[in-house]
Amino acid sequence: LQRHVLPHDATKKLEMLPLYATQGGRWAVPLVPSSARIMAPTEDWDELLRPQFDDYLISFTGEDGEFLAELGRSRVAVSTFLAVFCAPRLGILEQQLNLRFLEAVASLGAAAWKQQGATKECTAIVQACRQAPLVVFPQEAGSTAPGRRCRCNELVDPGDEAFANMLGPLAFMPPVSYCTPVVLSVMRRAGLQSFTDEAVFLQAAQAAEAVGGLQAAERGSALLRHLADRWTLIKWPTKAYASLRRLQIFPILAESVAQDRYPPKPPDHAAPMAAVAALDSSCTHFQHAALAWTQWSILDPRTFNSWPKQLLQLFGGFRDPP
């Protein structure tokens, strides 16, 4: 190699021979095919991979590294490593490796998620983020079974934890180790469920309606206050609001409250939500109750005082008295 006297194709043939030392020190492996060895992009990755893959992990230290340099071989790019080694194995890698994978994906930036013009490597990485069960839960106490694995789209954004019970018993938050800003930034792109997603919000609203009674009013109120806080950030189609307004989750003043108290007075903040209605029929703000309480449903001000008029108008049934 040093004298440059080998034939032109000799280097490629050398790469197919098991000549290359691994970090385990017991075996030598070929460089080709790539499935026969692991070539990490950095020493940090070496450290993470060594406990499980030391007999396949190429050594770059001392004479081993010099030999590779003479062959023109160096460490692979991070994107290549993520696409070739990590992406196909996310379903079996341990939690620490999957976390490091997500952090590395975040370092690639938004370009990796482009729908057009993305490289094959980025396409493979993004597909793995969305489809692989890369979220590894801790092993349950007293159990010998491995921890449960989930895809990102099977979990709820930790930012919506207060509302997770509205999705029923199958709503899970990621483990605490996955809840760092960097990791969550990738998981959200990969399909982490959020109440800003129309399908998730409608699912929670349908579950609230199914409960019925007082709980439906309380859950509906919590969901609707959440919507009011974030509605400027979401872009739902008209059909999403049309579906939502048909659900009986919108807190209104009970008829007895309106009839017993004239002029109508706002309900006590400590009192439970008494009734719900759908917004596919006429309703109005409490501020118009003195004029409209005999004709229209009066929205409970404890929920709807924070709603801007523009948001109410998206539901169709909202009215202002003439």
C-alpha cells in the first residue's frame, strides 16, 4: 500500500477480507459488505456501541487506524451511520442507543424532514423515526419480560399530560428520559399525538361525550379551554369544527338556573358544570343572557369568557342578538 504497487482493484479486494481489527480485540472483520462490521461516526458512538457490539465495531486506534487511513478509509458521516446501521435496528436497540439516535437526528435539522429533495439517507432516517418502535419503556418491577416498545404515534405529547386521561386507558406518555426538548422535537415530527391535532382532539371530545353527565361537562370544559389557548396556532379544516360542534360537550347554563334567576346571574365558580349541549343549534354568550335566555342556549361563562368571538363563529351555532 505504501509503495503504491498494488493493482487498481486490489484495495477493494482487501476490504472484503477479514483483516480489520474490532474493538473487542477477539475478531477481525471485513469492511465489505457493510453488514459484516460497524463503523461508528465518532468516539462517543464507539463508547455507546461497545458493550453490545464490540466484536463488530471497527477499531480506529493505533496501527488499526493507520491501516485504514492507508486504504483511504475514515469514519462515516453521521447521516450515513444513522441510515445504514441505526434505522433498520431501532426496534431492537436498547433505550440509550435510541435516545442517542433521536438526538443525532435533531442535529441534522429541518432539512432531513423535507418531503421533496431529501437524500435517500434522510428518507430512510425519517421513515424509521415514524415507523420503528424506538421508544423503550423500563422493565416492569418483578418481570423478566423486556420493557414495552412503542412508536411515536402511539404516545401522547407530555405537554398535553393533563388531558391524556380523556383519550382513555391506552393513552401513554413517553418515559421521562424521552422528555428532553431535543428528543421531543424529533418525536413530534415523527407523529407524537398532540391535542393540536384535529384527530386526537376529536377522539378526546368523543370520549368526553360518551362519559355523559357531569364528567362530560367537566372534560368538555377542559378541552375547550385548551382549544381557546391554542387556536391561533392550529390550522384545522372547516370539517373538523363541523364535527366538533355536533358533540354534546359544550357547557351551557342549566335551564333551571336561567329560569330561577332573573335577570340571569353568572354561576358560582365553585359550582360544577351542570349541562352540556352541541353547538349545531343556536347559542350565545352569557353577556346576552338577559335578551336571549328564553330562546337560545346560554354558554357557560366559566368556559367561554376566554373564547374570542372569531373562534366561536367557526362553530356555526353562535348568535349575537339583533
